[in-house]
Amino acid sequence: MKTIVALFVCAAPAAVHAEIADSTPSGFTVKFSASLRAPPAEVYRRIVRVGDWWSSDHSFSGDAHNLSIDARAGGCFCEKLPDGGTVRHLEVVFASPGKLLRLYGGLGPLQGIAAAGPMTFQLKPEQEGTRLDLSYSVSGYTPQGVSSWAAPVNEVLGAQFARLKTYVETGSATSKSAEQPKTEKPAAH
């Protein structure tokens, strides 16, 4: 898998808000939000079709279509590998179609440094569609501090969130008219 440290040169739709909400040596939280032009039930259905919007560059197999989410408690955000192996990226801990999907674990290299946490997709109906909020709170241990992973995770997960928004609204994760999301840094602690 290309490391989570790799920066995206990825187009992302306008109106995507991304931020590192907090960061300490023992953990961090990244948050993303956007208004989507689709009803909550459709947005949820598209979220769980992760292989259609996740970037293949950020998979172990090199093909995002090997990714799947079994959207039920105990289900898996998993990936099939070409040699017959598998990877569990995150475990589903809460699934409420059209409202909330919460997974738990460590994405990519976070698995190897004993860092994990909840990733929550929260959907709320809005006048013209759905307000989608994504948060990922990671805690754990690594000698250099888990906070050193905040910026790379924010960058990679923000790009995935932008691809999801584009996929929900256009049917394709890569839109030529998309813009890079604005990232805000947290206030100094």
C-alpha cells in the first residue's frame, strides 16, 4: 500500500470543509463536512459502495474494487488481496442506514503503530439533500507521537471524502471540475 503519508494531487469538489480538529502526542481528530445533492438513504448506499469511490492508490491491492463494507455491526471494511489474502481496514460497530455509519480501527500504516479509533459518517437531511459529516479520532502510541500522523491522515482521508462527494453527486469519483478542499489547522495548544 502506498503510505498514508503520500500527498494527493487529487481534484476535490468545492464546498468540502476539512480540518484537523485537535492534535496531541497521544492522538488526533480530523473532520470533514459537505452538503451533498442527494437524499440521506442514497448517500449512505453510496458510502458502503467504497470500492466505487476510494482511490486505488490507497489500497494494499492497488485496486479499490477489492474494497468492501459489510454495513452491519461486526461487519468489515475489508480488502481482497491478489494472492488470496485479505485485509481488515476497519470494523463496523454501528450501522443505521441513512443516518450513521461508525467503523473502528486503524487505516493503512496506523495498523502497524498501535493506533486506532472511531470513524463516523453522520448523515442529516438538508433542504437540498444531505449534510455529511465524517470524523476520525485516532489514539495510540508511537515513539514520535501519534500527532505526527494527523496531517497525512487529514490529507488522504480528505481526498477520499472529496471523491465520495463527487461520486454521490456525479456517479464518478473523479470529476474534472472539482477543486481541492480547504484545510484548516487547529489553534495552537
